[in-house]
Amino acid sequence: MNQSAHQEIIELRDLINFHNHRYHSLDSPLIGDAEFDQLMVRLRKLESDHPNLITSESPTQRVGSKPLESFSGIPHPVPMLSLANAFNIDDIQAWHKRASSSLGTSDFSMVIEPKIDGLAVALTYENGILTRGATRGDGLIGEDVTNNVRTIKSIPLVLQSNVEIPRLEVRGEIYMPKGSFENLNALRIKSGEQLFANPRNAAAGSLRQLDPQITASRNLEIWVYQLGYTEGFTPPNSHWEIMSWLKSIGFRINPDVQPVFSQEEIEAYYKIWLDKRFNEDYQTDGLVIKVDSTNLQSKLGTAGREPRWAIAFKFPSEQVITKLLDINFSVGRTGTLNPYAVLEAVQVSGVTIRQATLHNDDDIARKDLRIGDYVIVERAGDVIPKVVGPILERRNGTEIHYKVPYECPCPLKTHLIVKEPDSIMHKCMNPECPAQQIERLKHFTSQSGMDIEGLGEKLITSLTENGLINDFPDFYKLTADQLISLDRMGSKSAQNLISSIQKSKFKPLSSLICALGIKHVGIETAEILSAKFKNLGNLMNASTGELEQVNGIGPVMAESIRSHFEIEKNKQIVHLLASLGVPDQETASEPLGTKNYLDSKSFVITGRLESFTRSTVESLIKNLGGTISSKVTSKTDFLVCGEDPGSKLDGARSLNVKILSEAEFIEMVNSYD
């Protein structure tokens, strides 16, 4: 096994899962779409080169991220999938060639449209009346935002009177017009509230308000882009005709949706929109191209998290020029120093930029960045900006070479900063570093951890500075009187925070495992560990060998877990948390009361399934206590075999793995009591 590739895959998965959660669940992304896309491209390349390292929990194998708990979850009858990305015309040609090969012909029409940068929703109508609105969520289960979508004036509450369809679902993108976004931020400046970074964040935050009146005040709009499904009605078999029909019954369809018949037409449309996008009152981050015939769409099917019959053609990121004033550092929870650029303020897409990411020292050296340089700044996806490089011809000799830091920027000014083996990042090795402490506490209270609502960075910093919080257990010792003593903390806010802290005691064991901040252990790995070991005592006592026996846990991760619990302080924290009422074992709150039905049995899926999507089958197996793997090994218990199976079937036979047809699998899961 290539240890370096394995390590990079682990780090990429954790990084992608983190940013996926920030984007889809928190509506607070930290990187742009282009940078996120490149992380996915790199992970796909590594997994393609090392297929034995692919696991079902990899971001490349799933649809999206889980919804928050603020709204009730509702399943999508037809999954809301993501789109594969194309970054140039060569990518479009490759997609068209693959589709042509699968269909046996290149003679098919397509539909092209702007890709709206907003929040995807599914709207359900029963007998012409709006009955449900749901966000995309993880693609399988969304959030019920029915009351909020009812407040959006461009969403019809009742369809045209001649529409008599028992059940109809459409999908669309809810967005905030640029003008409304500017007005909203102007009001927030006056009221002293935090500004929204961009219209997409503003739209997402506005739709997901618990108070529908707030949503109603935000002037949201929608473009409907797809028919999800129907009951009691047969729609046209052309996407173009479906869009025309949806418009005729009252839905808002983008006027720039149009049919195309060749790659040349796609390229011409793309070139027009490179400039046109800046003149529209909504944000776009690319184009969407779809095979027009719904019959051909069905024939092409899906590949994991993406339909084969559609693709997103992404626009290049917007770039501006400004001056690099300084290079500073932030410190992560594990002590990693993350450099960032301090910039002369500049406007990009209506947002003032003063900082930009610099990945690491090697990135700075490779770009030859110097303090005082005029630099090109790219705001990828209109989110977090990054420095592309310097403008060499504007140098005048006064620029200052960047010097590698020799001490941590935290108040302790620790001098011992080193590069770990096989790492390009500097680290502060002082475990008492205040900056690391704040980041660890933030991670513990985050939504992938104990999910303590109301505990942001400013409050955590205030709690530590006032001596109220030093480590995780201290959160559960806080009193309302202590909180009231802090600046800007009233009695009601203090009581709400205490309530949130107490509520976190009912989080599942996986949340606690993730919250502990074990290196390489994200929420999905934490769920695997929780299902296997049942309590923290078993996990803390597990040997490296026992950990490696768990599906999805490799030697690097196993060693990281073992090393974490060999530190006495970390074990004491677990015991202290338990004494304060934070359960250190899995509770009885498993879904459907059937969590242990499959008792950690390992499943591999191969071939084309007829009754379910692969994602649905994987979710069902996990909900029943089973695990998913991408490769047949001696540890595999069952191979679920659909039509046209691959080499996994031969592997299962050679290893005497139990082979289940789709019908046998359905019978198995239906037999639980």
C-alpha cells in the first residue's frame, strides 16, 4: 500500500467533509467552489490510482451532507443529486463522448441554462396545491421549510386551475437578487449585525429561519429548473418541453434556458455568459447542460452522486489586483500554522476583501510572494479569496522577502516550531498554546461535535480569558450566574446557553468521539467507531491491531486513535465528562429501533440496481447497523448483486462471500421485526 497516498486521501476526505458541512449544513463556507472542486478532483485522482483505498464514506461516494436539527427531516422520493463539473471545453467534449458511447449515438439534443448560485429546494403540489417545501439536505433527506417557501412570492401556492395532477414535485434554486442583497447588508450595517458574505449565503440563511416572517422580509426569488416526479400524470419526454409546460402552469422559468444541438453551440453560449453574468441581478457560477430526452436520461442513469445525463460547466473565478501588506498566521486546533495574506482593501463582486488564504510556506515560496507586492486575488465562487500570484512588472525593489516564522503568534510566543515528517506545514508544539486551546474548544462545541448552540469564537474566547473555561468538561460546570457576569450576556441569553449545554448531553456517542478532536477522526469515522465499540471505554482500550480490523480504519488512523488515548490527560477528560453527565456509551436512540439488526455486517454492492438507488441501499444498510465497503475482502459478509455485475462477483465467489440478489436483499431487510 502506498502510505503517502493513503495519508493524503485521509486528509483530503476530512478536509472535504469539513468544507461540505460548512457549505451545505451551516451555510457558512470557508473556501470557494473552485478550490473545493480542486480538492475533489485530487481525491478522485488518488482513489482512481488506488481503488483499494476507496470506501463508502468517501465524499466521492456520497450525495451530500446531513441537514441540521433545527427543522424536521423529510425524505426525497427521488434523490436530489449533485452535478459533475467541467472546467473547460475539453471536459465538455469528454462528457459528450461518454454519453454518446453509452447511448450508441451522438445525435441527441441538449438543453443549456445558467447555473444559479442559491439554495436548491423541492416543492411538492397535491392536486395543484403547494403542500411541502424541502431543502436538498443530504440529497436523500431534506429539511422541511414549507412555511418559509410559502412566503416567497414567485412560488405559486396554487397552480393553474386546469392542472389536475394528484402529485407533482418540481425542483428549483432559491436566490436573493443582488439589489436585495445590497439593501439587506446596508440595513445590517445600521443595526450593527454581521454582514452576509454573498447573496448565496444570504438566501440560505433567509430560507432557513425558524420565523417565516423573517424569510418573508428578505425578498427571495426562485428559478425552477427541473421536474422531480409526478403521480397520476405522464409528462412530456423532453426536458425542454417540460420546462415550457411548467412555465405554462405558473412556475418561474429562467428565460435564458434554451435547446442546443452541438458542442459548438455550447461553447458559443458559454462565451456570451462570461460577460453576461455580471449584468444579471442574480449570481451564477456556471452553466448546466442536460440531455434533453428523459428517456435517454433514464438510459444514462447515475454514477454515484451524479447523473450521467447532466454536467455543470463552471465559470472561471473573478480576479482583481491589490497590494500585499503583510503575511500573518492563524493557529489550528492541532497547532498547525496557517498563513494568510493581509491585503489593501479591494472590492470583488460587491464585497470588500482585506484577507486571502495562503496555503503554506511552500505555496508562498512557489509563488515568490513578497510583502509590498501587487498581487492578483481570486475570489473563487464568491466566497473566500486566495492570492494567485504577484505582478512581477510592478515591483520597484522595496518589496520584502517573506521569512519563515520561528515562533508561534500566540501570546506565549513558543519558539519550537517545526515541520513534521511528510508535512509541508509548520506546527506549534506547545500543548498549552492559547490559540490551539480556542480552536479545540470551538471544535468540541461545533455542530459536528457536541453542537452547543450559541457558543461562538468570541464567547469561547471570553470564557477562557475570564478563567471560566480551560478544557471540555468545564462547559458542563458553567452556571447562569457566571455567564451573566460576562459583557453583553443577559439573563435570558445565559439561561438559553445553559439549556443548550445540557441538551448536548443527549448527543450520540459518535458526536462525542468526533468532538474530542482525535487526529484524522471526522464525524463519519466517529460513527464507525461508535457502532463498533459501543462505548469510550472499549475504544480507549482497543489496540492498534483491533482498530485496524474495523472496516474503514487504516493503520494511520488506528495509530492516531491509539496515540490519543495513551495520553493520560485525554483519558481524564473522558472520565470527567462522564462524571458530569455526558454519556460515554451509545444510547438507545438508534433509528427505527433496528440499529443492530445487521450487527456490523459488512456489505459490498455491485451491478445496476432496479428497485433502489445505490445511495438508498447504503443508507438502509447503515441504518440497520451494517457497514459498506467498496472492495470484496475476507472480511466481507455479503455482496449485493444487481444487473451487469463487475469483477466483485468473481472475488466474492473465490472468497466464499454470501451473494444476495436484489430480491434476496429486499427480503432480508424486510424480515426485521
